[in-house]
Amino acid sequence: MKRRDAILAMGALAVGQAVRAAPPQIALPLARDFGEDGRRARQARIPIVVLYSLPGCPYCEEIRRSHLAPMLRDPGAAAKLIIRQVDVNGGQALVGFSGEATTHARHAGERGVKMAPVVHFLSPSGEPTAPPLVGMLLPDFYSAYLEASLEAASAVARTG
């Protein structure tokens, strides 16, 4: 019996260490009301950036951790855009840009998003303002692709 207890204790210790070693998932604000986001974006003349993601997706996590979360932590950058996250398969309630009740999954489907990660750049009314970034593309150049799309989306938002 002692051997069994020792093995169980070692297993629990190993699992605990693995959980501590895994970096925590970075959270972005979940999309809840695109109508309200659109009003804020219109007033501030800024674009809306939406990350379509899936739980457990390592590429989604990389985009959150290395690209979008740092923008939210930078007050200057955060004032220039609204960032939201949509769970491609999620049942979370969502108000669409036109005020319609929907869910994350239905919204993603209506936008043609079937995989993750996908990053959309939208006007205050929900119209695309730059081509979406689908997948992780070339990781070494992702920042450049993201920056170019943000500049295009910001230019559209400023002109109204």
C-alpha cells in the first residue's frame, strides 16, 4: 500500500509542476455588444479588431500573448483601437452591429470564419477595412502584417 501511495504522490507532484510550468492563457475582452463597440469606435474614429479564436489553439494564444495583449497594456495603443475576441464555436450571447441578438458561433459563421486564428479589422458599422489575417502566416513577419492592416483600418476609421 505504501508503494501505491508513493506512486500516486509522485504523479500528483508531476501534474502540479506541469500545470505551474504551463503559461497562463492571456485574456482579451470577449465580444458582448458590437453595437456599443461601434458607437464608441465611431465617436473616437478608431477601428475594431476582432480575434476569432478557439480554446486551446496555440496560434490563437501566440497572437493574444505577443501581439494583441501588449497593445491593450499600452495606453497609447489601446486608445487607438477596440480589441475583442470571439470564440468560433462559443455559445456566448452577443449583440451584433445592427443590434440583433446572436452568439459567438453564429456571428463567426455569418462572417465566414470556420477556423482560427483569424483577425478582422472592422469599421464602426462592422464593415471590413483591411484584409483579414488568417492563421499565423509567417511568424517572423506577423507583426508587420498586423501593423499594415491596423494602419489601413485606422485610416478608414479617421475618414469616417
